[in-house]
Amino acid sequence: VFISYTGQALDKKTPLLRSMKALSKSAVNMLKLLGVKNVKKVYSNLGPEQEYFLIDMDYYFKRPDLVLGGRTVVGAPPAKGQELEDQYFGSIKERISSYMHDVEEELFKLGIPAKTRHNEVAPSQYEIAPVYEEANLAIDHNQMVMDTLRSVAKKHRLAALLHEKPFARINGSGKHVNWSISDDQGNNLLNPGKTPQDNIQFLVFLIATVRAVYRHADILRASVATYGNDHRLGANEAPPAIISVFLGEKLTQILENIQRGKVTKATNADLIDLGIFSLPTLSKDNTDRNRTSPFAFTGDKFEFRAVGSSQNISFPAMVINTIVAESLDELAEKIKTKNSKNINQAVLEVLKEEISYSKAVLFNGDNYSREWEIEAARRGLPNEKTTPTALKALTTVKALNLFEKYQVLSNPELKSRQLIHVDRYIKDLEIEVKCLNTLCTSQIIPAAVVYQKKLADAINSTRQALGNAASVTAEIELLKKITDLINSIHATNKEIQVKIEAANALHDEQKKAEMLSAKVKPMMEELREYADALEILVDDDIWPVPKFWEMLFIS
């Protein structure tokens, strides 16, 4: 915990603890309203699924972009990627299995309950997941897991890559954060119960969460906004920047029945007809089919899939806790104003209103599709694709009032965090630009020039030996391609430096970040295309850095 001289929280832990306190207070009040009097405290629980890549350390130290930025800024795709799915469904290699065993042993010594390990979709990509714990402890443990993954990797002559997108054109890494709430009696409040009464309570907490996501989707998006995560979100591997909620067909149908007024009385018979009585039969199959959703209900918890693999999950957890606390309070007030002698009757009336209010955020379809992007815009859902624009949500009047009301972050504390995130975005991008510039000017272009000379000498030697009648069309065509690509890299690199200078001249950090995102980042991708095209043409013995196929498939 770090506190400034003026008493402001400077760390990530303090706001998290404040949000947990706010959520507990709001949830306990709601439970009392619903007739549950014996609960004194409610906890938020987390289970972060940590993804990562492993490559041989020798390759790692030959890639300055990986060492300095955690991500390859150049690299042509290998002939084989992840299309065969043989990594995901294959057995874990012996060297990797030995590494995982040592990681788990170290975690056990630290009291961290690692539960699962498996291959992930991309070559050389893996995942480790813990037993669920109270949010505060789970976040500390996840930080220690990331440290342990890196430190143990060194002992095995491996490098653990936690960046969200270490390699282009294959899946990146995320950190699926499973979030739930439980009371001090050991009951999971997002777990359907055995009676209609229990399931009324379940629906209250479910809809409070859905409502919170709908109302504050922009803040939730901002909580996962980082430079690294921008490379991952929206690709056909990770959720889009549009925050929506997946509930599955069965739950969605129940909510639609409530909204349409199919049940008007809170009697057991009517609740059973509604389908609430059968909620305990919800299976994983009914709730976990949609892997494209950023915020999915998976049986007894919500899985927030937009979090980046390298991210400290305190911030997104703090946001979820706070926005759900607000929704619970507002639902409680609405239930009280109904002045109904039958509390379940009042609850159903309020739930009907809230489902109508927030149903735009519910989506069970393909979140990767262009059709959903169009539909989301029609529904009025935010779609901030870049970190600089997404972070603006943190300093809106709505956000400032929300976090101050629940004493999670004061206005200065929240504004400072927005500035820090913007500053980090700028620095991360500038590091990548410098890596790209250095790689191109000191390694890629010199290697291409060597091969260029080799080709030119070969053309001249062939003509000298066989005369002008000798056909060297293929060699000349290849030489022209390489010459054009060298010139394109040089010109684009110069243009990037001009844009960087223009951005640095801006005194507004927000505008600078937006300019770098809009002007420089696309040019970096263009420069990469030229460098990757050269990699395919230049003699393999001359190419100066390890290629993707070597790093991903030789372990």
C-alpha cells in the first residue's frame, strides 16, 4: 500500500480493498432486503487463467524486440501456424512438462494453489490456472505466478513471454478473469439454488451484474486498455472492444419471460412455470458455448475475457466490484419503493424493468462477426478500439462521480490513473518504434544489402561467363524486389520519425497518444510488411534474427 503525502492512494491494492468493502456493504444490504439476515460480509472471488508463451532462451536473446518490448515487431509467418490445432489437442512436450512441474512446485511452496496446466491454441503457448480465491489474495497470487513463470523459465533455458501479442498472425495471450461473489456462510451468490426463493436471489445478483456492465461498459473497456492489449482485442482470437454479456439460451429465455410479463405473481407455481425452479440443472454446456464473448456467464460465475495476459488484474476487478455495488444499491432502492408486502413480487417487477433497460448488452451470437459490430452500434454500445480513446471513459462525470460516491477513488486519484495509463501507452509505443527502427537500420537493411550485392555479383558473373545472351530474368526480378523493399523500409522509417517528432511537439498527452495511435501505429504495421517480405526473399544464412518457425517450433 502506497499513500502520498497528501493522503491519496498511489497503489493498486488500496482501491481494490475499497471496492471490495463497497461491494460487501451493498450485497449485504440487498440480502437483508431479500430476507437473508445472517450474512455479515460478502466477498468477491477471482480465478485468473494465465496464458503465456515459452521459447528457447538462445532465440530470445537474439531478438532485441522481445528483450526490450516483449513482442516481435518484425517476423514473417511460418508455413505452419495453428491451423492444425495440433498444439491445443496435443500432449505437452517433455521439456515443457518438466518446466511446468517446477513452476507448480515453486507455487506450492508459496502457498499458491495452481490447479490446471495445458497447451493453448498457438504453437508454444500454454496456460496455468489456480483454485479460486478471495479477490485480494487471488490478485497477489497472480502477480507471484507471473514472476514465477519468468524465474523458473530461466532455469530451463527458456524465456516466458507474458505480452498480449508476442507474435503476429497467431493467437495472443489473455488472462480470463473469473469473477463471482460469495457470502460469509459459504454460499456463491451467482450459483442457482434449489428452490424458487433461492433463484429469485440468484436472479437479483445476476441482473445487477448485467445492468452494471450495460451501464458502465465504457469504464469496463477502459480497465483493460493497454498498448499490448490493443494488438489482441478484436482479432479473431479474443473478444472485441465491444463489451457485451453472454448468458446462454436457457437464462436468456427466463429473462425474456420475466420481461414479457409471463409471470405476474411470485407464487411457487408461477415461478416454476417460468423456469426458475429448474435453474439448478444449468450445466456448463448450457452456459459456456460462446468463447467469443468478452463477459460470459459460465454456470456460477462471470468470465471477463478481455483482460490482457501481462496486466495486473486489480484495476478490472476494482471496476467490476464498484459497478456491481452501485447496481445492487439502485435495485434495492427500487424494490423498496414498490412498497409491496410480498418482497418477491416487488423483486420481479423491478427485474422486469431492469431487463428491459439493460437487454441491449445481452448477446449470445458471434462477437467476431462484422454483423455484430453493426448491431452493437445500432444498440448504442460503445466500441472503442484503441487505448487512448478508451481511457477517456475514466474521466467522464459519470466515472468520477461513481468512484467518489463509493469512496474507491477520489477525483484526483482517478484522473491521475488515467494520465498514468496514457503515459504508459505512449512509452510502450515509443519503445516499439525505437526497436523497429534499430532492427531495420542496423540488422535488416544491412542483411538485405549483403544479399542485394550477392545477387548483383551473381548477375554480372553469369553474364560475363555466358555472355549477354544468358537469361538472368529471375535474378534481376528478385534484385528489383529486394531493392524496392529496402527503399520502402528506408522511406517509411523516415516518415515514422517525422510523425514521432510531430507528436512530441504536442504538449497534451492525450492528443499525443491519439496521434501516435492514429498516425504512427499504422505506419509501423506498413514497415513491418516490408521487412517481413524481405525475410522471405533474403538468403536464410544471411538473415540476422531468429525466425518465427525457429522460435515457435524448436523447443
